[in-house]
Amino acid sequence: MKTPKIPQNAPYSDTQRAWLGGFFAGMHSHMLQSANSANKVDARIVNILYGSQTGNSESVANDTAAVAKTHGLSPVVKGMDEIEIDVLAKMENILIITSTYGEGEMPDNAQLLWDQISADSAPRMENTHYSILALGDTSYDEFCKAGMDWDNRLTELGAKRLYDRIDCDVDFEDLAESWIRSVIPMMADGEPVTLVASENGENDKPKYNRKNPFLTNIICNRLLTAENSSKETRHFEFSLQGSGLSYEAGDALNVIPQNCPDLVADIVQALGCTGDEDEPVNGELMSLSEALRTHFEIKLPTKELLKEIANRSGDQELNGLLESGDKNKLTKYLFGRDTLDLLLQFPGMELSAAEFMALLKPLQHRAYSISSSGKMYPDSVHLTVASVRYQSHGRNHKGVCSTYMADLVNENTEVKIFFSPNNTFRVPEDDSLPIIMVGPGTGIAPFRAFLQEREIRKATGKNWLLFGDRNAATDYIYQDEIEAMQANGVLTHLDLAFSRDQQEKIYVQDRMREKGAEMFDWLEQGGSFYVCGDANYMAKDVDKALHDIIEQHGQKTSEQAVDYINHLKKEKRYVRDVY
């Protein structure tokens, strides 16, 4: 839109020309503002909702929003815990990006909305157009179940599927980008994709990611548990010097491991190969041994490998388990077994190097809760990791990444890492509010970071840590640091639960109940409640204890206690980092 100009030969005085020039300029400005305002009003709103446990879905949601803006759309990105069912039902355009947690469960931040929409009283949604991107892991039986459930339920309620659901495995980036490039133009009535870098950097990708990790060195590998402990827990520190990388307390560090050379050699031998066989990997020839060491998951068998072993071996038991569909019996059968165990179990079965590799999944990064504050340690990042070692089926077994860091890496080894932000799992912005942290075992990792963060921020809010493990004498990790934080006032309350130091086992949930009245009081003061650690047992027991405490000390019914906890979740004052 151009500003009108007064013709040079128009019969106006200089004063009149000046006045008219200003008038036209003002009108032009007003018209531009009106046009821009109209464009903002008319821009189609696209609601991008994410269900995320570790931050991947949130990251994809933000990528989707960046592309939507280049199409003249008005994207609104929200976690599912920020939406009420009545608001959801009125949305005309919805993109859902959700991971699946555990064995087919909704992510924590999606559960409340899912409970509402799956109820019989859920409103109809005939005016809604939607598409779903599901993130998952094919090594789990209920692959992408959360995304499937949302897809089915929205259809049941009358919503119109604009674009078919895409189910992504752990290598989700390419499929996610394809989904974004396909669905956004449909939301924008078929306008072509034009990626435009935004001035504020919204479209900028992190410099380092899974496909382009940062190469660093371990500068500390320290045993935390005592030599005679039944566990092996280690403290690792990675250098960030020269990377330009930064992180927040609550984020995760991803480590891309390599497989144990001894395991690789044993698998090569079990296959009847030499290891020198050249095979194509990602477009280049590579020896079988090198490919198995650096490119493929060789520890746990894939479903495809299991089926092929059952078929070629003709083993009645394994074939019967696969055909029955009894997941519990198959899980029991596979417990403690790895790929090598199965190859050794059926020595007469023949698999060529190429056939074997075709049945494997790519080697994946492992995500660990960061145990340091980026403000306190800007040039390094710390992890607290339990080394996985056990005996089964006559062999010593080792975890892939935990023992890669413990045994195979030294100060001269290049290690591939990248960060995953977790914007939900954060200390409160208000430094005056209290926090309660429940983190037994290596679950203490993010809370070591939280306490460092609170200390360097000089937060006045109270800090309460509940920590435990098997034995105090051997498993009280970071004891010196914890006691120093008690002494300097950073750690207000500390409750310890070492389960095997007495005849009757005591766990962190027992300590919670002992201090239930005070814990409820902290919540009433605006406190936040955090949990980190085992999802299958500890986190469920802690959740039950929290409900009981609120019911008892808040003098509430069980239904009121549920409502109270749901309110905490909505306010992001009850958050979990569980695995």
C-alpha cells in the first residue's frame, strides 16, 4: 500500500501541500494499521496441543507453529493440561502431538483432558477438523497408543480427520517434518509451504541435536556408592567448553552410546561370521563389527528378530508364545534374555550378516535427567547414573549406555551428546515458594540440580528433599553435598528412607505419611511437588501417599482429594520425571 502523492502541477500553495501531505500520510498509516488489524482478526486460528512427558512433543508443537505462521495462520500452542473440555469442544482446527508413556498410557500433562474427553458426558465436536502426530517406540507393545486413542475418540465425537494420523518411532524427526509440511497447507487451504526464518529466531533449530550431536569429553567419572554396595552408581561430568550450549535445571542430556566390543564379538561369532563382512549402512560400506558397534541396537531383540528366530528355529515354545498373543507370558520368557542369548539358544539357526542387520533397529540415544544447574556449572553438565550389570542365562549382562560411560569412555574419548529441554519440570519462577522433592536412588539427579539452582538464585523459598535407597552406609550418594546444603540453610527439610537398614522396609512414601500434616501445609502455602525415579512402583506409591495425605490432613473426601491434586497438576505444581 503506497502513500498517495500530490501531483507536482496541482494548484496548491506550499502550506496547503504540506498539510495535504501530512493528511495523506496519516490516512495511509491508519489504513495500514486497519489492514494489519484485519489480517490478524481474519487469520485462521490453529490450536496445536501437545501431550509430552520429556519435551519431544512440545518441541515438535513449536516447530509446527513456526511453519503455520509462514502460511498466514495464527497458531496457539498449549499443553493439554492448559485446556478444559468445554474450550476444546469449541475449537475448529486442532493439531494434536502426543507421546505415549509407559505401557500405552497418556503423558502426565494429557491425562486430565483425556479423562474428560473419554467420559460419556463429553460434548460433540462436529465442527472440529483435526490431525494427530503420535510419538512412540516400537519396542513397546502399545506403540503410539495415546495418539491412537485420541484419534479414535475424536472421530467418535464427530470431529473430521483432516489428515491421517502419523505414528512415529524413536527416529521421529523426518516423519514429523513430513506431517507438518502436509497438514499445515491443508489448514491454510492448500497454500504451498514456504519456510521463512523469523526475525526472532522462532524457526531456528538447535545447533546440536540427535543428527548433529556435540562431541565432548567426560571430565569426571566418579563412583558414588561404596565398593561393597549392591549397586554401582556413578557421577559423570561432560565438558561444554566452546560449545555455546546452555541448559536449565530439569532438562535431560542425551548420550549416544556405542555397543560393548565384547558383545559385538560374541554376536558375530554366534552368527558364524568373521566381522569383516562389508555391508551397506546408510549408503556406505562398513564392516559388520563396526556396524554392530556403532549403528544398531544389539542388546534387546526386536519383534521382527524374535519372529524370524521363532520361524527359522521352529521352536514350539517361542512360536506358541508369539502366536498366543499373551504379552505377560512372552515378557516372562524374555526377562533377562538378550539378542545374544537367543542366538546361543538356537545354534542351528542360520542368519547371514545382511539378514541379521535388516532385523535390527538403529542405535538410539539414552536420555538422563541432568544433575547440575547450568547457572552454577555453565561449562559442564553432570549426570547421576546407575550402571546396569546382572547375571542371567549363564552370562554377564550390561546396560548399553550406563556401562559405555562407566567402562569404555575416558578423558580422550569423544562422546556424542545433545540436550532435550523439559519446560514443565522446572523450579518455580517465584523464588519465595516452597518445593517438595521426592527422588530415591538416581531419582535425586534433578533435585541436586534444583537445589543448586535455588542456592545460586538465593531463593528464599523452603526446600524439602525425600531421598532413600537400600543402605545408608553404602548407598547414601552425595551425602557430603546434602549435609552441606543442610548446614548452609539451602535444604530446609531432609527425610531419608533406607529400606534395608531395618527389619521392616521403609520407603520415601512412608516418610511422606509420617510428615503428612506439614507436607499438606507446604502445599497450601503454594508449594510444588516433584517426583523423579521409577515409574512402575515408586511413583505410583508416592502418588497414593499424596492422595491419602491430602484426604486426611485436608479433611477432604477421596473425590475432593482427586480434585485437589488435579488442580496442582493444572498449575504445574505436581510434576514428575519418571521412567
